[in-house]
Amino acid sequence: MQTLRAGKFFAILVMMVGLAACGFTPVYGTGSETGRILSDIHVTAPNNREEYLLVRNLEEQLGRNSSAEHVLRYNISLSQEGLGLTGANRAHVLGSVSYQLVSQGNGQVIASGLVDSFTAFYVKDQLSVAAQSDAIERLMKILADKLITDLSLKILM
């Protein structure tokens, strides 16, 4: 048993040394290009509830920076569909966000993309409206997370 623990410890130590030796640096690390750009983004103001939820989730991760050098523009598309099964009391909310990160100085598009996902909710009674609202709120969180990840990867390239 003691030999097994020592073996695991040694394997972890070798992996850590290997990562340090390969020049690995965190994407959002201090002084990283990605971290610098992500902290210098102003998200376009929302016009409706769905946009408000998306912007709130984005600003939780990026911060609010009205004097930023970059502007994040977005367009949300939502749809709803039932599962198409007899007796199924669930529906899906499908959502996608297309986005552009634009330099305010010269108007150049730095990165653009599309992220999508879905959530589901129970539809049977008077609580369906509240369940749908909750599903949309969860979906906007998921889409904001995916947008930040996608944007980070595109800034790295």
C-alpha cells in the first residue's frame, strides 16, 4: 500500500515538472495577452431581459469597463421546442449568441464567433412560465461561459 502511494506521488511530481519545463503558462495569468484583452472589454448595453441576463453574466467574469479599448457586440437568438414525445412534459429552450469583439480605435474586428446551447424545463401547469424564465436564465449563464471560453481561444490564436 505504501509503495502504491509513493508511486502516485512520484507520477504527480513528474507531471508537474514536465508542465513547468514545457513553458506552460495559464491563459488568464498575470501578464498574459488574453488576460489583458479580457480585462479591457466593454459589453454593449442590453435592450431586453435575455440580453440583460447575458450581459450580467459576462460582466461577472470580465468586469464592467466603460472606457475599454474593445467593445463586445452580441446578438441572441432563442427558440423553444417540445420533445415531440407523447406524455413528455418537458420543453427545450435553444439559444445561440453570435458575437464580435471590435477595437474602438480603428473598428477592426479582433474576434468573432457563435456559441450555442440549450436547457430544458417542465411544462404542465401554471408554473410553466416561471420554469421557462428559469430555463432562460440558466441558458444565458451557459452561453456567457461558452462565449468567454470561445473568445479566449480566438484571442490566443
